[in-house]
Amino acid sequence: MKTRNVDNAKLGMFVMAGLVFLIFSLYMIGRNRNLFSSSFTISANFRNINGLMPGNNVRFSGIDVGTVAHIEIISDTLVKVSMVIDNKVRNFIKKNAVASVGTDGLMGNKLININSTVEPAPPIAAGDVLASLRPIEGDEMLRTLNTTNENMAIISNDLKRITQRINNSNALWKLTSDSTIVKDIKEAGANLKHAGRRIAETVDVASDLMKNVKQGKGLAGVILSDSTLSKKLKTAVTNIEEVSQRSVQLTGTLNDMMKQVKAGKGSAGALISDTTMAKKLKSTLVNVEQGTQRFNENMEALKHNFLFKGYFRRLEKANKQKK
């Protein structure tokens, strides 16, 4: 009798433990699937979900906020993933949030990551479709790594060939061992350094000049800053241009006159080019000089003539009185 009671007690304890474990398991499953809390459903379309399954977690900013409820193939290029989200985070997820397929750790289960964007937007509502990002596929990464490895192998072979050529090149080793070349290189470096200093000094001087010009110092600064002086300079330049134009016109006129003179046109041309006219002018001038001399002689004779002496004396007195 005692043994039967002990067995019944053990059986009751085992049944109670089983019921507790079953209730706890159902609670955990319901909690993971948001069965015991208010929730809403949203979705996102992906080209590849990389093994995502219903029941996988949905994370927002690294926090589990829901689970994957349903996966549906829409077309040959799109897969629709429906997600059940806890109603407590509704105000934090915006309509312009972006969903992507990720991994829980390095080799863990697949999950959905929801990331916010910088642009403002209203909170998400039930039935909204989030934008999605293309997930990084492992096969694609392996293909990229394979291509990178092949390129690295080619580069290493090229480097090996280059080093072999360098080792077999006697001329290169002679250049590296020649002390004169090293000295020349050092001198060239020193010259470049000195030239750099001179250039820096020149730049400093130029910057100082520009500062003085901006501040109105010096002739250039006064010209650039003084509006009245700049106007005067403009008028002076305009006058110089007018004078130059007039000088060009005058030069053209003189050239035309010289051409006419050389061609024998006009009185000056006739005088210069016509020899007979020149001879006549010379003879005329000679006759005028001779006539003047004779007139002077006649006047002297009249002064000594007794008929005109009184007249010339009165003229001399009148001239003396005027003086």
C-alpha cells in the first residue's frame, strides 16, 4: 500500500512537471510569435532571402521586435516576406525604413534587419511595404574572393619576374653602387629644396603685395581703390587714344602731301620738280635784289639833291622827336 502511494506520488509529480514544461514551451513559442501581445503585420519584397524561414526574428536597431510570419513567392524575381511586429515599437519604425536579410552572428540563423533612414517620415502602419536591400550572397562573395586570389597570383608572378630582372641587371647595381650618382642625387635634392624655399618666399611676397593692393597701399592700390583716380586714368587713356587716332590721320595727310609733291602736283611740287621754274625763280630773286640795290642808290642820290634836302631833314627831325 505504501509502495503504491509512493508510485502514485511520483507519477503525479512527473505529470505536473510535464504540464509545467508544456505550458512553458507554449508560452515561449507564443512569445516568440507575438501571440500574447498586440501586433501588426508589415511586409517587404526581396530578390533573394538566403534561406530565411517563418519564425525567424525581426530586429530593429539590434532589438527583437517581431518574427517572420509568412513567405510567399510573387514572381520569378520577387519573394514577399510578411512580418509580425510588436505594437510597442510602431511609433519608432518609419515608413521610409529599409529591410534587409542578415545573419544572427557569423554562422547563426537568418533574420530581418529593419534600419531607419535620415529623412523624416510618418510612423509605419499595418499593411505597409518596406523598401528592401539586396542581401550579400555567400556564393557571390566566394566568387569575388576567387577572382581576387587569381589577380593576386598574377601580381605575385609579375613581382617575381621583376625582382629576377633586377637581380640579373648589372647596370642597376652599378648605378646603386656609384658614389658620384649618389652625390648628384643629393645635390639635386638640395637644389630642389632651395628652389622650394625661394618659391615659398616669392609666394609670401606676392601675398603681401596683394594685401597692400587690397588695403589701398602703393600706386596699384591707390589706382584700384580710388574711384576718382581711376576715372581720371580712364579719361587720360581715352584722350591718348584720340590723340593717337589724330596723329594717324595727320600722318596719312602728310604722306598724301609728300606723294603729291613727289608727283609734281601743286605749287610746292612744281617748284621742286620743275627745273625751269626753279631757274626763273632764281633769276627773279636776283633781279629783285638788283632792283633793291638800285633803289637804295637812287634814294641816297635824292638825299644829296638840293631839291629834296629840306624834305629829308624834316623827316629826320620828326623821327628824332618820336624817339
